[in-house]
Amino acid sequence: MSDRVMALLNRADADFFIVSTNVCPYCFKAKRILDGRQLSWTDVNVQNDQALRAEFVAMTGHRTVPVIFDLRGDEPVFVGGSDNLEEYL
């Protein structure tokens, strides 16, 4: 995992971390799911940062947004996208 990605995940003070873009309906869906379950989330928008987006792709193999991590344990857990989040919860 890249130092930049780890720093973002470690700084996040929330239950979940979402990698998103401005116009992604699935990103909005994931945030609504978490809000509905009263789980906190923070996000990073990679709309204008293709290098950061590439780091998340390299780390997870997940090529689309959202890229969601569960931060409630000792280590971040890669959940997947919004459909994966629904199954996960």
C-alpha cells in the first residue's frame, strides 16, 4: 500500500472511507447507505487527481468508484463498491 494511501486511511476519523468523484451516482448511493445506518464516513475526491486514483486501483484492483474501506477495525478492510457495501453491511 502506498504511503500516500496509508496516510489518508490512517488520518480518517470515521467508520468508513470512500474514494469518489463529483458525478458518481454510486458514490452518492454508498454515502446514503452509510448515513441510513448512522455510520460515519469520510471521502477523498479523485476527480482531478488521476495519480491518487491509480494508487487506489493498484492497491485494490478496483477500477471504478466508489472504492470503500471499513475503518472500524485495527486495519482498513477493502469492501469494494456500493453494491459490495450493501452486501457487507
